[in-house]
Amino acid sequence: EKGQTVADFGAGHGYFTIPIARAVGGDGRVYAIDIQQEPLDVIAGKAKTGHLLNIHAIRGNLETPGGSTLKDRIIDTVLVSSILFQAQHPEDILQEAHRVLREKGMLVIIEWDPDANGYLGPALDLRISKHKAIQLAQDASFELTREFEAGEYHYGLVFVRK
């Protein structure tokens, strides 16, 4: 929503960052966080070209406490898209999301569906099931509020911070 503060965990090249920045508008703020610098440079270039002054690119390790470098409880929504399957400790990413989210803040998870057939994405055995993602989020003190269609190869989940 307009004016919200959003953190895009594992932002990559800004697939979601750029549209989120447009959605929250000039009064909103988007933190694009990734462990690699190169994708953050791409996001910074896209932000400059698109005159999106509300994007802040941050290099951070989301699997370490405080790794986002964000302050406690300043974020309205955290997006975690297609990174849990890559993580050594996906529970740490969700703990970091919990730390930075405001009370009743929203966590959105989009992940590769292991039940989806096809040649796109990571190997099926690397993917995290919807059930496992829900359990990880619940263990990190989130409550599932709804599921949503996230395309042919992904599932989408929305949680609220308890």
C-alpha cells in the first residue's frame, strides 16, 4: 500500500523490488537486501533510471542475526521470494523477518513448488514443500492468514507476525 515500508529479502535483480517501489510510492520505502553486490548494483541502476528514490539496496547475510542491517520492528511487509530453498538455515531468515517486522506486520513467502512438474527452477529435491514453509514460519512466530496463486511453478503464502 502507499506509504508502506517493505523489505525484499533476497531481492536479486529487483523482479519484485521495482514494482513494490512503484506501489508504495514516494512516501514509502523499499529495502532490497541481497548477499551479492552485483544484483544490488542492477537494482540501483534500475531505481535511478526509473527515478525511484525510495529504494535502498543493502548487502546483507539474512542467515545471521541482524544480517539485514535493519532496525527492529520498522517494516510493514517482508517478502521472501525463492530463497528459502537455497539457505543452509531457512529458519534464520524467518527469524530475521520477525525481528524487523512491526507488530502484526506481514510476511509473504513465494517458493518453488516441489509438486510442480517442469524444467524450470531448482532440482525438485532442493525445493521446500508448502507444508515445510508453513511449519518454518509458524516456528518463527508467524500465523498463516492465506495462500495465493503464485504461478505454475511456485506457491504463495501470507503470514502475520504474532
